[in-house]
Amino acid sequence: MNKPNLCVEFAGHKFRNPVTVASGTFGSGIEYASFIDLEVLGAVTTKGVSAQPWEGNPTPRVTETPSGMMNAIGLQNPGIDVFIDRDLAFLAEKDVPVIVNVCGHSIEDYEAVIERLADDDRVEMLEINVSCPNVKKGAIQFGTDPAMLEEVTTRCKSMAKKKPVIMKLTPNVTSIAEMARAAEAGGADGISLINTLTAMKIDIYKRSFVLANKTGGLSGPAIHPIAVRMVYEAAHAVKIPVIGMGGIATYVDAIEMMMAGATMVGVGMMNFTEPDIVMHIIAGIEQYMNETGTEHVSELIGIL
């Protein structure tokens, strides 16, 4: 039997397989390099990068939930200068495409980061985070108003020059299809979804919020069925490709996302509990393709 072909094309770029990681769950790869061979991945998607260093939210800012976790990290990161000098330099030594997640409080913040990366050949694509529920200004507001999302997309795309732009969408909206269409109208080359769902947890004995931020983003297997539904709705609303994420814990979850319409998938929370999970998921997809006589992974994309 011939080895199945796992290669996919996303926004005109080719990837060895459809599996990347969800931003914020994998650092920039340095933290995981001792657990897995980064070059096995379809791509490495970095943690959010801002123009200036961000301290993030006060602690406690992470807690477990049944079949998941909540976080209110607040996009803590050392800023674009450290990212370029340290993280991007490290990734450039690896044979793996790099998708840089860009975050900011304003459109100008996004533009400042994009300007630094637009001509950098070490960066394959830019993922614009307009969907974080843990930042008190900017971010999620851009992702919940269709007109604002279209404007941000247009501005980011213009600054990115020839670099493909992926808009990361929030699930905390009434119509994910409407937001997907707004991103497409703004010129996005692709979309990724879902980010975390806004959630809350209370300690009944301390009679206080578990997270200092009061609310946090819920991720993990608990949100997977919601993510599949939203990926399906978004993928069928636009012609641009989709990276599907949200609670992927097994190869079955990944294939389910692809059948719903995702060209690529992002593994998130499970990286914390099983650092080499992406390798098992990639191997599982290949095994499934062998068992079902699927020659090319593209045969699975959007078949429903």
C-alpha cells in the first residue's frame, strides 16, 4: 500500500500535514523541542506577539474544569524585539513553517508588529488575534463587531504586503458565519477558529472567584462539539480556508474538524497534559487513512 499523502495547501502555501498548534498553548516551540521533533508538525503557530512587552493578568489565572481548563493569562509576552531575536531565531533553525500570532490593544498595535514581520522570510503567515476574552480593551471587541473586524482585516492585510493573513475568530458571537464573511470581505487569506469561550468559576468555600480576572477562556475537550459546529458554519459561509481548533484531543477529533470544513487543525489545551500529543494525532490521521483507503488527506476536507 502506498503511504497516504498528508500534504495540504492553505492560502497558496503547502504544508507537510494539516496539524499545527493553537496559539498560546505551545510557546514558540522552544518549550516543547525536548518533547517532540518540531519538524514533524505541519506548522508551528506561536504565542501572541505584541509591539511592546505585556505583563498579562494578575494571578491566579489558570484553573482546571471538568474536561477542560480556564485561563486568563492576558496574552503575556516579551514583545516583538525579544520574539525576533530569540524565538524566531530559534525556529529559523528548524525545517517547519512558522505562523506568527499577532495581538494588540489597537489597530496601530497590530500594524506595528506586522510591519516588523511583513518582509521576514522566516515567517510563513500571520494570524491576527481579534478574539482573546481576557484582554480588557481591544482584541475581542474587534472580533465581535463585523464592521470593525472587516476594517481591522483590511488594515492588517495592507500592512502585511504579500504575507498571508489569517484572522482568528472568537466564538463569543451570535453568528460565526457573519464574522467569517466580514473577515473574508476585509481581504483575509484564511480564518482560524475557535478561540476560547468566556467562562467563570466560583470557589463556594472561599466565596470568591477562582480567577483573579473573574472570567477566563474555557478550552479543552468540553468545547469540542461547539467548535465543530462553528467550524462547519464558518467554512460553509466563505471561500477562504479554515484552521479548525477547539478541544482536539485525538486524531478522531482532528478528522472530525476536517470533515466539517477545516483545511488544517490546531491542537491546543492537550499540549499541556500530553506534550507529544501532536505526534500521536498526526500518526492517527495517517493510520485512519490507511484503514479507510484514503489516498490524500484533502479527500476528508469538507465532505459533509
